[in-house]
Amino acid sequence: MTDLLWEETVCPDTWQGAREFLNELKDRYVFRGMSSAAWDLETSLDRIRGYRYAESEEILIASFRRAVLPPIHGRPPDEDCVSWLALMRHYGLPSRLLDCTKSPFVAAYFAAEPPPDTDSGSDFAIWAINEDALQRSAE
């Protein structure tokens, strides 16, 4: 099992305990807060049944490019697919990118503040993903 696939569940009893644990990780990990501990790490597009990246992604990006006004600050070059996907995500569109943050506390906010259409009584989760292992996996 690689570092990227290693999993450990830690359930601190207090916010102070959680804060201390997360502070120990913050220089080596990226974080994702999820409002349900039962959810897997999936992108917004992974949750859409029958979605096929290769067939639909070009159409999504092309449609978004046409909808974005030319003077947008920081408009990515047309050939920079990942930057377009990130910009789409920023505006709430689904993409194959998984939102993560360097701050465990930003992840905690998104985990503890569930969207209006979810059960707010469920346990939430903060995923910590080792940056070095993620980089090796991407290479």
C-alpha cells in the first residue's frame, strides 16, 4: 500500500485535540472537508451517473469559455485545460478536480458547515492527503 492509500481514522474528543492533531499535519498534507463522514473522495462529476470524461469535458470547457466574457481577470490560455477546470470549479460548475486546501481549518469549516440540502446531524470528515505521495502519484 502506498502512502497515498494509507488510511487512519482519528476521532479527537475535543476541538482542542482536533486542532493540535491537524496542526501537526498542516505542513505535509492537503485537506478536504466533507459534511458526511460516510462519503468517499469523489469529484462532482464522479457523482453523476453515466458521465464520461472524454466525451463531455471538451464540451463543458468550450461552453464555459464562450460564456466567460473576454476581459475576465486571469483568463487562462485556451490550451490550459487544468486551469479552465479550476476556474469552472471556482464558479460552481462540476469538474473532475477535487477541491482541497492547504489549511486544515478551511477544510474544517467546509466539513462542519453542511450545504442546506444535507442532514446536518451526521458526522463530518476532514481528509488529509499527503502532498509528497500525491505529487509522486501525479508524476
